[in-house]
Amino acid sequence: MEIERESEWVRVSGEMRIPPADSFLRRHLGPDEEETREMLEFLGLSSLDELSDLAVPTSIRLTGSLELGDGMTEYRLLQQLREVAAANSEVRSYIGMGYSDCITPPVIQRNILENPAWYTQYTPYQSEIAQGRLEALLNFQTMVMDLTGMELANASLLDEATAAAEAMAMLFSLQGKKGNRQSFFVSSACHPQTIEVVSTRAWSKGWEIVVGDHRDFHFDEKPVFGALLQFPTTDGAVWSDCDDFCGRAHQAGALVAVAADILSLAILKPPGELGADVVVGSTQRLGMPMGYGGPHAAYFATRERFKRHVPGRIVGVTEDILGTRALRMALQTREQHIRRERATSNICTSQVLPAVVASMYAVHHGPDGLRRIATSIHSMAQLLAAGGRSLGFELVHERFFDTVSFRCEPERVKAVRSRAAEARVNLRWSRERTDSFCISVDETTSKESIAVLLTVLSPSASTIDLRDLQRESEEEGQGGKSGVGEEMTRTSDFLSHEVFNSYRSETEMLRYMRRLDSRDLSLTTSMIPLGSCTMKLNATAEMMPVTWPEFARPHPFAPTDQNAGYTRIFEELSAMLVEITGLAAVSLQPNAGSQGEYAGLLAIRRFCDHRGCPQRRICIIPASAHGTNPASAVMAGFEVVVVNCDAEGNIDVDDLRSKAAAHPDDLAALMVTYPSTHGVFEEGIRTICDIVHQHGGQVYMDGANMNALVGMCRPGEIGVDVCHLNLHKTFCIPHGGGGPGMGPIAVADHLSPFLPGHPLTAITDIGGIGEPGRTGAVAAAPWSSAL
């Protein structure tokens, strides 16, 4: 008997169709048939098709059906995802570079990460229905301020590399109107993905990036407006001259940003005490799985006097005259919907759910727990270093936290690499240096793990007694031969606030988290009528795979052939997005809608340069557009020209025609939201696209409202050249109370060569550069929020 599936029905032997016992649509479409009939009756319509005919212009309607394959039940979907997950190899990664395996406390995994009361919340625009989440974010800010030694922190950014680029932009703006420096120094010891993302941002703004050894840099020879250091360095070094570098920079009129491993700051002297002006980094290792690259919450901390320039959002505390406390989003004047093209950042929503996980990790462990975890990690690194030295390997750096860099003959490196593959462990190799490699340990590393690693270093390691090694490493640490050094050891307190010292039992922790989620409105309580972000579903079946280890544990820079499951997902998702949009190619790298806007505009700019039209720098944007549009355009190096809207909120076509005609040689793009910000399908959208194309420009569509287009019309067929899609609005990524998000971009064929590249697509090739002509990386990981 032959069985085939057609949509959610089953056809047996071609003779009869058997409906499934249950279906996704039946469970997850809100209005039932009776409610739909009542709404149509109220509108005076007979069917949903009639409603669609009235709302969507006939000229742009999709005449056929989308070729997306057959649907399936949730049960079958989870079965298939198990098969996909099994294609991701179980390989232990010791790569580091800002990503570490970690332990998510079960009480946090079950009650935050897997809890719809937290992952279905909307952005906290209405603070009165978001007090629980705002408290969790306030805890996040407090944790970051304490660990970094800074005076102010925001409520998260997209990833560490993006946070570093935001720091650079802030330091440039702090020059003021009199500043004329256009160069920024980046230490060559920064993570390569950070250097790449910072370089992309600098290119778009016309700033020069100077990469070099910070120990040899002379500020008097090369005036810069700022500098970026990595602490500890990408290959593990804990240098004791950070304060000296900051002092020299300040004397030369430059400011310094430091990208720091936040867990290391539990035992290392914080950058704030070393003179840093900004400290950025990732909180991934505080309980959030690597997930092949994300989502993870970055942090951004700075001095109080710079608060008006900080990107992202800040949670503040308000007290009334009776002393009653309330929380709200503070310093709203920085938001893009106010400053628009004058904004220095386009960051809107960030990574709230991962930030909540990180904050709860700190609440759960407290200062003593974080110190114990950091000390344990460091002890494992010392044990590894002692073992490597006893096997004849040279330590590149005597001072380190969790990453040990070994040096030996190139032939010996090849042998280690071969044994690592056999043992199914990933170490960090380098293209540039064939005589060295790095090993990064983490919270999950045990003595058994060290024994395996030492066997990878040398077959003779089986004779080594780990107890003797431990005694040796402890003696060396006490003698100052290795470790972090007394002058770099933290002596200041952190996490002294009551919230980090009150919840040690699981019962207490559970009750605290439950109290907070009861103060928030989520889809577990009611619908949330606050914009397009709520007009979609977070089905439980779609969320379940997030914490499966096959998806949660892969390192983003592991060889792609180890993660065939993820590769299949990327290929199938890209193909579906191509079909839905009617465009030719997709990049999954942007990890937010705002970042998608930025990446799409950079592709247009690269295209203009490629055509020999570098003067095309005008971007026309409707007055009704979302504030991130003009902010993204300025970030990408464009000049914004505003086109008027009519009384109904539609683009004034005559004004557009006039503005386009005024810029026949320098028009680069039009940014248009469709349906419009007012939720209207503008009748003149084809005419609008034609006007822009006739004057040599490209049409960028903001896809925030893509959920109203899917299956109705396709952007590529109405004249759109590039659009981004907010997967946390249209598809099943949870909004998480303000993130995570994902903003892939789809482009027409002529723009596909200019999609974002990434230098770190495989551990075997770390240190490469992107393809010539491609836009540089816009996110830390090649596929951003892969999880």
C-alpha cells in the first residue's frame, strides 16, 4: 500500500484521503469559523477572499500558490527535526573566541528559556504591564556594571562584535563638532570576527581602521578618536598594561573601549578600574547555549557622563512622592523614532530573553558562585598548561584565564590536529601561524576532559598523573609563573545587591522568577494588541528544539561538515524565503530587523560602487517610516531625503517624483514599508518602484509587516530589489519581551554578490578574509541567531 502526504491529509493508494487526527491550523489559528463569520458579517463581506480583494491591490496579487512543499502535523515535524538534529555531529569544541559551552541551570532553562510567560512577552513599551521583565533587565544592568567596574550599562545589544562597533560609533560622536579625527585603532589581539564587524561599520562611515599591536602603538604618530582592546586577548593573554594604554590614549585625546570576557571579571581586575571608557562583551557563557552562534545578549557599559550617547535601551527606576518604586525604559530621547536620521545607532529591540537568562544566572549563583565557577575554569586552564609544558609544548602566554596558547614545530601541530579529529574535539587553528594553536576551556570542562586533551597533545600523556600536574600548576600559580598575576587579580566586590544574595535554593529561585513573570503581560494572559510583532504564533512545538543539545551546543566556528543538520536548515529556510519574497538570494546573517536594514543598504551601496556610481548616496524615506529606517540609512553612509505623505499616510507620489527628479545622478535608494506603517496596501506601489528605478535607484522594502504579504503578493514581483524579514514577527522566533530577533535579507539577482560575507565559516580556515566586493560581516557569527 502506497502512502503519500498532501498538506496535512494522508492519501492512501490514491483512492481516499484520511484527515490527520489533529492539525496545526486547527490548534493555532485564533478565530474559529463562527468568529470569522461574525467579523465578516460586521464588515458586510461574504468571505475572506472578498476582504483580501478589497485590501490588497489586484495589480500586485499573487496569482498562483507558493511552492513551499507539503505541511505536516506537529508530531511529524518534531520527528523530522530529530532526524535533522542527528545530522549535527557530537564534537566537543574548545575553540573559544567569545563562545563557550556552559551549564544552563535547570531551574532557569525550564522556567525562563522554555517558559511562554517569558518568551511571548512584547517589547516593554508599556511599563505598567512589564514590571517583572524590567526588574530582570535592571538586574542585568546591575550585574554588568558591577563586573565591569563601570557606572552605567544598557539592557543588552545584539552580539559582542556589534557592541564593539557601537562603541566605536559612540566614541566618534563624543569628539563633538570640533573633532576631526577619522581613524580608530583596533588591537590585532581582538577576536577576528569583531575586527571584521568593526571594519564593516567603519567602511560605511568613511573611518580608517588601524589594526596593530597595542603595545607598539604611538598615539602621537597616528591621531585616532578611539581604540579597542580585547581582555583577555583572543589567544588568551592577560596583559597587565591595559591601564598604561588607557592613560596614553587619554593624554592624546582618545577614548578606549575594551571587549571583555564577563565571567573572567569575577577574578580579573575589571576594565573600569584600568581606565576604560567603554566596556563591551557577550554574556553567552552565563547560561545561554552557544547555539551555533546565537542568540546571545551582548552588554555595553560606560561612564555616567556618556549616558546620552549610549545605544540601545536603559531601564531606570522611578519613585513617586510616597516612595513607591516603578521601573520604566529611560532616556527615550535617544530612540530612533525621535532622533531618526540624527540617531547614532539604529539599535531598537535587542536580546531581552538571553539577557534575562544571564541575569538569572547571576541571581542564581551570586558573587561567590560566579567566583567559584571562574576559579574552576581558570584552574582547569592551569592544569592543561602544566600538562602541555610537561609534554614539551611552549606556552605563548604565561598569564591567561581560560585559553591556553601552545607553540611547537609545525609538523607537531599537524600531528596534534590529526589526533584531535580522531578524538572528536575541535581546537583553534590558525592560517597565519602554523607553529601554534589554542585550547579554550569552560564551565563544563572536567579533569576527564583535560586527560583527553593531553592525550590529543601527545600519546605519551597517558602516563601523566593529573594529581601531580594539579599540584605543579598550583605551585606555579602561587609563584607567579602562570595564572593571571597578582597585579591583575580582582580585589573589589561585586554583586553586593540583595537580589544577588537571596535565592540559593531552587525553591526560592523558582518563586522569585514566578513573582516576576506574574507582573508581566504575555500571551499566556491575553492577546497583546501592540503592533505587528504580536500578529503571529509561538507554537510550543516550534520552541521545543531550542534546548535540544544537538542544536544548542555546536560552536559557530566549528567545521560546517560537522553540522549538516544546521546546513540543511539554512538551505531550506533560504529557499523558502526566496519563494515567499520572489527575490533571488538570501543572507541569514543579520540578527535583528535593524541589522537587516543596515545589511541591505550596504549591499545597495556596494552595488552602486561596483557600477562606478559612488556618488549615489541619497536615500529617500517617507515621513511615516519607522525610525530605524533613517537611522540605518545614515549608518550605511547615505544622506536622507524625506518624502511627504498624504492625509491618509500614503506616500505622496508627486512629491516622490519631484524628489527623485532632483537627484538623477545621486539617488541610491528608496526605503518603503509595505504594507505601510499604517497597515495600508498602497495602490501606487508599482508606480513608486518605477519612479525610483527610472532615476537609477534601488527599492528597499522594510519587511516588518511581511506577515500581511505571505501568500498574497511577493515583493520581488512588484519592483522591490531588497527587503528584510523580521522572523520574530512573521515566523516562529519568539519576541522574548524585546528579543531575540532575526532579520535576514532577500535580494534581487543583481545584488546577490554584495550580500554580507564572513571570514570565519570554519575552524580550519580561521583568519581568512571575505570575498572581494562582498559586504563585510555585520554580525559576530556567520549565521547569527542560528538557534
